[in-house]
Amino acid sequence: MRKTAKIMVIVLSIVLCFVVLGLLIGSNYMFKFALEPLAENELLENDNEAGTAEFGIIELSEEERWLITEGQGEVIKSHDGLDLFARFIPSKTTSDKFAILVHGYKSSSGVMAKYAKHYYDLGWNILVPDQRAHGKSQGEYIGMGCLEKKDMLGWVQVLLEKKSQAKILLHGVSMGAATVMLLSGEKNLPQNICALVSDCGYSSVNDQFTVQLKELFGLPAFPLLQTTSLLSKIRAGYFFGEGNCAKAVSKSNIPILFIHGDKDTFVPFEMLEKVYAAASCEKEKLVVPHAEHGNAMDVNPELYWTTVDNFVAKYF
């Protein structure tokens, strides 16, 4: 009997070792797959669909050429010592309106050129950052908005140094939208931040990775998501749970316009309702028919910009 029990203990121990080893290997793979900027992957590939020659696309759009040609380089130090880069374009005439345009995952400032040109043509000052670990900004790991929200505060301070009475709008797409939403939940934000636009942002990092683990690999979230989150904390400095956009907007007092395409299956359309319902601030939402992930503005630019401009006009 004792011999049988010992054998069972040995077998269970071996099985446990294999399980732990498998989790370590799987977590390391997922971490590299998702959070290392140079790793080839498909986890959030939709944010890569537009870009500039500067970041691997040969053809430049007219707006991208304008952004690169007219943009004045700005560099700041992040809270953790990284050099972060952005392009600043002052308004044609003196204006206290400043727009920060925030790009998404494994993308760059170039994808925000159309958005920047729209605001510029309306008389705004424009700042378009490369998020950490993207474009010309330093960084080993992507923060999924958890780290980037602090970077955005650094860019807000840059604008306040240019004009202390600046009225600031942040407009983010996909991971950029998550960055904007997570920022909205921070305490003691400058009152100069007057409004936010969140276009197709996920409800939380955990929710988004859960969807993609199932979609890409047919895997449940538990326990791989939890062990990868721990690895992220050790290497990148944040748990996935810190990226809860729904929780953040529930604490916000900054007006937010939420936008989502009703054909978005990448960041599922249902996530719009989750963040919108959670938001405790003044809020509006725009559902763009037939739009997939990140292309609401291209699918129906008239509806998109009419809604955005009317919303923004209330606070500027």
C-alpha cells in the first residue's frame, strides 16, 4: 500500500513538473508574442494595417508626408527613463486648442496623420507621439496602455509648457484608445484636459487577451493569462489587471466620446457597451455601421467627423 502511494506521489510530482514547465514555456512565448515590439505575431495585427515608409510601408499618403515634413520633433523622458518622441505642428493661427493623437499597437504616429490633418485644418495645434517601443520612441516592451497612460501625462506637460492655458483633447485608436481611457481614471489630472475620444478600445487587457487566446490558439484564459501577467509584472512592470479600461472610465470626470464599428470582431463590438455603461462622466457613443476594427473613420468619414466635431465643440 505504501509502495503504491509513493509511486502515485512520484507520478503526480512528475506531472506537476511538466505542467509548471509547460506554463513557464507558454507564458514566455505569449509574453514575447504579445509584448515585444519586434516579435512577429498576429495578436493585434489590425493596428498594423496603415503606416508610413518610415516604419516599413513604401508608399506615403499625402497626410503622412505632411506630418513628417511639417512635424517638429519633440523628445521627453518617460517616468522610467525612456526617450519618447513626438511630432508637433503648431496651428496656422494662434489657438489654445491642442489635440494629442494616440496610435495603436505595433503601429506609429504615421497612422494618425489623417486624424491630425483634420484637427489641424480646423485650427488646432497638433501633437502626435510615437508610443513607447514604437516608431522613434525607446522601450523594450509594450504596455497595452498601462504604462503609456503615464507617458501621455508627460506629453500633456509639454503642451502646458507651450501654453499654460491650453485646452487639450486626447483622441486614441485601439490601444491608443485604451491608453486614453486608462488615463481618464487617474487622480489629479490637469484641468486642461477637456475631453477624450476613444475609438475601438478594449474593455480591459485581460478581456482582449482572453478573446485572442481563444481566437488564435483555441486556448482558455486560465491559467496561461495569469502566469503571463505575472511575467509581465516582473519584466515590463505591470500586471494585465492594471489595464482595466471599464474600471478607469468609471472614475473619470472628463467627457468621453466612445466610437466602435459594429463589424469589429477583433476588439469585439460588445466591449463598447461595457466601457460605455461603466463610464460615470459625460459621455456619448457612436456606432459606425459596417466598420471593422480601426477603420470607422475610413468607412464613413462624414458620420465620424460630424459626430466627433459636434462632441468636441461642446467642451472647447
